[in-house]
Amino acid sequence: MSAPDPRELGATARELALAAGAILREGYGRRHRPERKGRIDLVTEYDRRSERFLLDALRERHPGHAVLAEESGSHAASGSSGVRWIVDPLDGTTNFAHNYPFFAVSIAAEVDGRLAAGAIYDPVRDELFAAVAGGGATLNDAPLRVSEIARVEDALLVTGFPYDVRERPDRPLAQFRAFLTRAQAIRRDGSATLNLCYVACGRFDGFWEASLSPWDMAAGTLIVREAGGRVTAFDGGEFRLEGRQILASNDLLHAEMMAVLAEAERGRGSV
């Protein structure tokens, strides 16, 4: 069996992200009755509709591929292709449920454990971010490049808080405080996938967040890297999708952001 072509996987990711995004666009602006998966973790009928569409489409096109999806979990491969799709049918569910216009569909493909292709679609702004390993990153087919901001004091940063922030606030608040007193500004807008895309295109200069899942990070990680950015764990170690934390930057800020996170960890408990 020939190795999967990342370009073909990328084309599938882009096509399906656009189609799933159309489902979300249909629901945007309506009155929603979300269910709770946790104290502050929501799911809507559109999360499920989008995921059903994506699972059905991937089974039809690639019945031998594995899938990891946010709402339904792991779907084992029926073949030995080495491909796993990682799907977030609606990242930013709380935003969507409140008709706040910042949410997206995220689709990535791994081949033998390595990210090969990804696409993230914002249906409100009609912005399709995409990347293929070794082929660069694009926004609506135009090349992307990270920013050239070299100091945290000049940087616009972005983060998110974990779902258990009410029970365990110390670490995220210590990190937020450490950056708040150093950066030009910080945003917190509720979609890790779009935060990564915004780092890739230079709208943000750096992003950090913990307690994330693979579907929150997979496609965006590849897009940042292919746009010239850097993605690691908080301490600069190798990034892992199962590692639950991410530090993404334009690379120029990376060492300084690592130092701020380390300082916040040393001083945790003073918040």
C-alpha cells in the first residue's frame, strides 16, 4: 500500500471543514438550548450535527482510517493506512451558544503519528486556514507568516482558561497575572483553534494554554509551524497532542514566554 499523500489529505480536510462550517453557519444567530458536559463545558445540537457529518464523510471516503472526535471519542481504523483524523466539529461552543462570533471547525490528519495536514474554518468570517506538512500555511489560499514582534512587552498575547478553573484557579491565574504585567495586551476569546490560526497569521504574537485536548491543538499546531512559528510544551520540551498544554509563538518570543511561565510556576500560590 502506498503512503497517503499529505496533499490529498489536506484537500479533504479543507473540503470537509467548509462543509461542516456551513452547518454551523446555519445555526449561528438562533436561540440554543445547550446541554452541560461539565459545570462550564457545553454541547449543542450543532456540535453533534457537525460531527455526524464529518464522521459519515470520512467513513465514506476513507473507511480504513481511524478518527478521534471530540463528542464521540476514538473510532478505530479498519485498515493499516496509519492515518488518524482528529476532529473538533465546533471549537468555541460557549461562544456559539451565546451567538458570540468566534468559533470554528478543526480537522487534522496524522500519518504514523505525525501531523500531515490540517484545516480550520471560521464560518462567520469565511476564513479557511490550512496547512500541509512541508507545504506552508494559507488563509483563503494566500500564504501565511507569523509576526516579527521580538519582545513580550510589545506583544499581543492570547490564552484560555481550563474547564476546571473554578476548582483549580491558582495556576492559570498566576500565569495570566505574570503576562498581564509584561505584555502589551492579552486577549481571552474562547477558541484555541482560532487562537493558533491568529498566531500563524500575525494577529496574535503568542499563545499559551493548558488542559487542552488533541482536537483543540492538532490542526492549529501544524498551521503555526508551517507559517514559521514554534510550538512546544510550556518548558520548551517536545510538544505532544496528549500533553495537555501548548506554547505557540512567532518563535522570536518563545524563550521569553517560557521564562515568564517558569516564573509564574515558581510564584504560584501568591495570587
